[in-house]
Amino acid sequence: MTESSPQAVDRELVAAIQRRAVREGEAATSVRGADWRLATVTAVGTGTVTADGIPARCMETYANPAIGDLIRIDQASNGNWIAMGRLASTNGVAWTTPTLGTGYTQGNTTTTGNNNGPIRYRRINVQGTWFMEWDGGANRASGAQTANILSAALATTFRPAARASFVIARNATSITGVAASTSVVHSLKVDFEMDGTVTLISAAAGDAETAWLSLKGIRYPL
């Protein structure tokens, strides 16, 4: 076995030091300089997030960050990070179809009756502002209904900052003094409350006559 010369040992030591310096530099923000990467949010602060262990300040357009968001974070040469915003999912913004309260059934998609489809909702971002968007409608059975159209209150992230009230469409019905063959579309009021309830407001007569209602197109800021 040939013994290594002092020069060979020195060369191997220098090469090992260089390899380690490269590895350390790849991980050190002060060496890497300006950069960007994708990261998953693990904690949310006031105007900041922590993503993959990296604290970053949110851009104004990245409103309402949430744990689990896949975001882009950008790094300055001084090592500071900025959270640029949430990435869109591959299938767009997902809809949630809630369970309805007693006395309500989901709308259908047939050509008769309430063809608004089932009630569903989602959060969308419009030029940096988050909104709650609703779609679909519900049918109403005869008898008592719960105050909340939904079976449970909305999660905190879907509740308005203040009560949001809207006039919504309902089924057309004949009215006294008008020929029986003539139908008139009435309207109802729905309140989206800060406690997460969605309450239908109308006169007693309107309650009795309402066969279906629509939440399609409703949108309010979060």
C-alpha cells in the first residue's frame, strides 16, 4: 500500500473544505443572496407568516393568510423575506357545499322547480381583497324551518366583518287581485351574521308562500 504524500493530503483537505463551503453556502441566506421559493405557511402573525421555518412579512395583496397556504416567498440580499402571496390551486378555488338546516333541501339542476343547483360557497381574492361568494339555492318544505338556513354556523374565516344583508329571489306565486294565471316573483331578505348564521327574513305570509330561494351571485367582503 502506497502512503499518501503530504502534498496529496493537503490537496484532499482543501477539496473537502471547498465542498463543505459550497454546501454551507447553499443553505445560508447571507451567501445565497436574493432568491425566491415556494413554501407552506405553518404560522400566521400580524402582517407576517412563517413558512417552512422562514419568517416573512406579507405583501398588502396577501390578505387573510392561513396555515396550510402554499405561497411564494422572496428574499432580499440582506436575508429578509417577503411573502408575495398564495398560489392558485390547480383546479381553481374550491367550492364548499354545506349541510342545510331543518326544513331546507338543496336546489336541483333540472329544468323544473329550483334549478339554481345546490347552495355552495367559496373565498375568492379580488385585487387583494377577500370576498365570500355564494351560489345555488334551496327548496323549502312545509312546516317549521330553523332560523339558520345552514345546519351549523360558518367557520370564522367565512364570516363577514359586519352583518351583510341582501335581497334574494324566491319562487313566483299568484297574488290576490291578479288573475290566477299570472305569477309574480317576490323577494326575501337574507342576513349573513358575524356569528356565522345565515338567516332568512320575511313576513309570515311570505314564509308560507316561499317554495324555493336563491343565493346565487351574493358576494361580501371578509
